[in-house]
Amino acid sequence: MAAFIASLIFVVLAEMGDKTQLLAMAFATRYSAHKVLLAVFLATLINHALAVVAGHFLTTVIPISIISFVAACSFIIFGLWTIRGDKLEGEDKKERRFGPILTVGIAFFLAEMGDKTQLATISLAVKYQNMIIVLMGTTLGMVIADAFGIVIGVVMRKHIPDKTIKWISAIIFMVFGLVGVYKVLTLRLNQAHVWGIILLIGMLTIYAAYHLSKPNKK
């Protein structure tokens, strides 16, 4: 019981203000709350299961810097996708290629790779030597913390214009993407090169965002 409570409290506190909580808020402005919460639960369960069972093994096979870099780039892509508009939420009757649960789930899974809550889960599993209890505690902690973000997202959707919400969500994604890229590059390059690359990526992102925001006259 001590392992469960410690894991739950530790992750709830660690997740407050973390990027995945803000992602929950952003996604809740686009998709229904219960779908976002379900996706968070499934992604966290899988991610933390990897953490308690094979987290160390994964980081020896695939460098954590590569995982973090891919995750960071994916956030920039999600931001641009948000600006472009999500056609998957349309009223058409065509079969959807990706549903909201899969979309949110993938984003959260990538966000958690190398994040402090995943690393904390590994540490808790080592400390308490009880993988199942730690997995239950950390997963529930993530769901509770991200539920707060979802509630905020739902409130935003009711009181803020759709266009404003879209840009807020996009900026959240892209900022975290750029910050993630910066953190990875600082491990490999000097500051001058890092800021040069960040500036280039930032300019390309702004350029792409500008063109994607223009109405399609076709």
C-alpha cells in the first residue's frame, strides 16, 4: 500500500505543470474529454509498463537522446497539424484513418518517453521492488493530474473562440517541440550551433504555420 500511495502522490505532483498535462489541456479543446482521458490512460499504462519492465533495456538499445529528439519533432508536427485543421473531426461519413484516441495516445506515448515521470516510475519500481503496484500508482497519478488539464481544456472550449483555441493549442505543441529539440542538441553541440539550428527550425515552423493558416481558395 505504501508503494501505491507513494507512486500516486509522486507522479501527481511531478505532472503538475508538466508538458503532458498541458497537452491534455490542448487536446481537450479539440476532442471530447472522455476520449482524451481514455487515450491518456492507455498511453500511460503502456509507457509506464515499459518503464517498470524494460525501461533501462530500451535506453541501452535506443539512445534516449534519439527518442527525445523524435518526440520533440512530433510536437512541432502536431502544432502545424492543429493550425492546418483536423479533417478527422468533420461530419463526413468516410472511414477515418486515425481516430482521436489513437492520435492523443501516440502524442502522449511519445511525450512520456524520457520524461521525468517515466524516469520516476523506473526509480520507484527499483525502490519498492513491486512493478505491478508501482505501475498502478503512477498510471492513476497521471490520469488524475491530466484530468485537471482536461477540465481546463473543456472550459476553454466553451468560453474562447475556436480560432483562438486552435492557435493556443498549436503554440503549446510547437514551443514544447522547440524546447525538446534544444535540450537534445545541447547534449551534442555547442551553444552557438544549437541556437543556430533552433533559429532555423523556428523560422521554418513559422513559415509553415503562416502558409497553413491561409484559407484554402480551391
